[in-house]
Amino acid sequence: AAYAGWHGASETFGSAFHQTGTYDQTFLGMLGDPVAAANMPAIRASAAQAMRDNPYLSPVDAARMAQEAYEISGGQMAEQAPVATLINRVDRSFQLLGKSPEDAMRESIAFIKAQDISNRFYDPQTGHFSMERASRDTDSALGMVIANRQFMHGQNFLAFSKSAGLAAQQM
């Protein structure tokens, strides 16, 4: 019994150590980009906010969301945190639909990349990032994916956005 208890505790500590290492490694990998390095506190803060918004999110997934949001935003720090919020919202929705955390993360990142490719984050009049438009269009597209989930996944949505013209995307 003592061995089982020790083994269980060592597995728990080992898993926590691995997650902490992976979390830190995600951010260390971004330090080669001078803009990311200069804004690392803000990028880390968006990961911390994601964990506060979604208590079921692992630190590793929160770090990945922050990293992907930075990449999708093209290094524009005014867009990074709002994009991370959108990824987190879509991720929670996919998890509530029964997807595993890994599948939900992959699908939500693909989904948000599709929204970005389709210019759903920018106000057409000003050309500037609009969280209101991004949120509204993400909700509409997510509703379409959920309604057609037997046929549509985040990866399919991304492939469609890459290949369809603007008129087809509007439809």
C-alpha cells in the first residue's frame, strides 16, 4: 500500500513537472521573435486569463492558445488577447459537444484560423481589428458548425476558407 501511494504521488508530481516544463517551453520557443520577447508578460497574461475563464483548461493548452493567438494576430498585441479569448470560447464549445481536449484544441485553432483567413476580424470601413465583429462572426460560424457537426469540423471550415472565394465565404 505504501508503494502504491508513493508511486501514485510520484506520477502526480511527474505529470505536474512535465506540464510546467511544457508550459514554459511553449513561451521559451517564442523568444526568438523580438516582438514576442518584448511582449512576453502580455502573452503570458493572456494564457493566465484563459485559465481563469475556463477552469477545465490545462496550463499547456492555455499556453498553446496564447501562442496561436499571437501567431494568428501577426504579432499585433492589441489583437492577441482578444483572439486568445475567441479560441478559448470556441474550445469550450467544442468540449461541451463531447470532443476530447486535444481534438477541441485542434479544431478551435483551425476554426479561428479560418475566421482570420476570411477577414472576419476586421471592420470593413476602417480595416482595423474589431472584437465586436470578430465575436459576432465567430458566433455565427460556430452556430453553423454546431448545426452541421456531422459534416463540418474546424479543419473542414479552415480548408473551405482557404479554397473558397470571398463570395462563397459570404454565402
